[in-house]
Amino acid sequence: QGMRDQSQFDKIDLHLIRVLHTVLTERSVSRAAIRLGMHQPAVSASLKRLRDLAGDPLLVRSGPGMVPTETALRMIDPAASILRAAEVLFTDARGFDPKTASHTFRVAASDYLDPLFLPQLVSQIKAQAPQCSIEIHPLSARSDYQAHLAQGELDVVIGNWLTPPEDLHMGLLFSDDVVNLVSKDHPAVRRSWDVADYLGAEHIAPTPAYPGSLGVIDEHLLSMNLRRNVTARCPHFALIPAMVASSLLVLTTSRQFCERYAEEVGGPSSMKLPVRILPCPIPFPRMSYYQLWHERTHTSSASRWLRERVKTVAASLYAPHKSEVNPEGKLKTKP
């Protein structure tokens, strides 16, 4: 029995584990083939081998699509762990050399970020580590980013929180003032406005991650027993400035994000809109953005290199505002 088990084990190589994980997460042989850069028949042949090894169909048809079996669902996390461990095994043994490394970096980021942040991060990584791949994942309150970090499916998460989770490593990237973005034709541009004007105006805000959830702006207003008049919501934050430009809607967010679109501020002209930045009549705490990572990647040379790139981009974009870039550390108290 033992010899037969070892014989079965010897048939499993890293490529087969990668096919297993990709097929089960994509829930499609054709999509897995595209992601793996393989021909579909080759993926089908590998899936047949995996089914024989597991003694289980692994992926079964359900309506128009495919779903993993219970056995397959239990294999997804261990497969991810094996792939991540293999990825860092030799990288960390010999040190990370960006010029020659062929690593895959996985970053989840809030789309509330400065619209230049991720393009500059990708540009830096591709310029300095040309053989490395980058996967950018969306970040919302619904995504279980803590589990993805713990399982090695993400290297770094970038976003803003009133209180970042305490069980992850954290580095403050920058803090920024909260301001309002309005159309150049908004009445508040021609005359000053007060708290009542602000709360009574029509506001646009991100779509809640789930019914009843609040973003950092509305959380702060609620703490002051105030409520603004939100009449429009959009799940794509980068589209909101254009909606503001052609309406009387008010966006409340970080100054740097707004400056990318305001005509009176320097920067890429292709992004400019007929909008104005106004101070907010209600005092908000500065909006802080962090990068978060898990203990499992804390000492990884590749992950350390990635976190340094994130810090470098933050420092270059936010230098005019003299924002802090903290050394890496673990969050112990509320910032």
C-alpha cells in the first residue's frame, strides 16, 4: 500500500498542481487554458490525470457552467499554498534579483486611490523586474482580503480604513485632506457654503459593498449625528468625477484624487474635467492609506521588494503634500 501511494505521489508535479488550482478557481477548462497559456486539449488531458489521481470528478457540470465537487473545494487552498511556497522557495534562497526574477506579484487595491498610483506601480515593476508578472485585484469590503493574504493569494493590499485590522503588518503610505469635488457650474463655486448647504446638496458616493454598509465619509458623519443627501451611487470610483462634471452632484474624497481631474491644478491634461475643488464645511480627519501584508510574506525578499516599490510610488506622488511614509511595522494600536 505504502509503495503504491508513493508511486501515485511521484506522478504529481508542480505543473499539475498549477493546472488543478487554475481549473478549480476558473471553473472552466477553456478559461484555465487561456490563463495558463496552454492549448485546451492539454488542459483537458491534465484534468483527466488529476481525476484519476483523486478518484473524483473534481469539476462537474451544473446548468450552463461547471462547479467544483466537495473534494475539489477542499483542494483549492492547499494547492494555492503549494504554489506560493514553490514560488518563494528558490527566490528567497538566492535573494530576489529583479533583473532576472520571474515572480508573480499579486496586489489588491481600492479604486479610491489616486488614479496615477497603480499605473506608476505597474510601470516601476515592469521597468525594474521585466520578467515578473503583476496581477491587480479589486478591493471592496466584500472581498475577504485577510483570508487571501493568509492563503498567499495576495502579497499586498492597498486601501484606506478608519481602523486597519490589527492581525496584519501595516505601513502607512500617505495621509490626505478630505475635500469636495463639484462642477465648475455648482452654486457653491460662486458663493461660500455652510454645513446645512453641504448636507442638503445632492451627493454621489460609492455603491455600498453590502446593504446598509457605510464608507469612511458616512461613518464619520454618523459619528457626528449628521447625514448627507446621497442621490447617486456608482461602483466604479474612477467614473464619478465625470458624473460630477456634468451635474450638480458633490463628491467628498481625498484632495490628491480630486486634483488629478481639476483644471486649475497641474498634471496630465488628458484627465482634466470642468470641475472645482472646494474645502468641506465639515471637518473630516485626514484620509489615510495603508499597505497591509501577512506574517507569511513579512520576511520574503520578493515581497519586501514589492512593498518598497509601493512605498516609493506613494512617496513620489505625495511629496508635494509632505505626507508621511512610515517604516514597515505591525499595527498594535489605532493609528
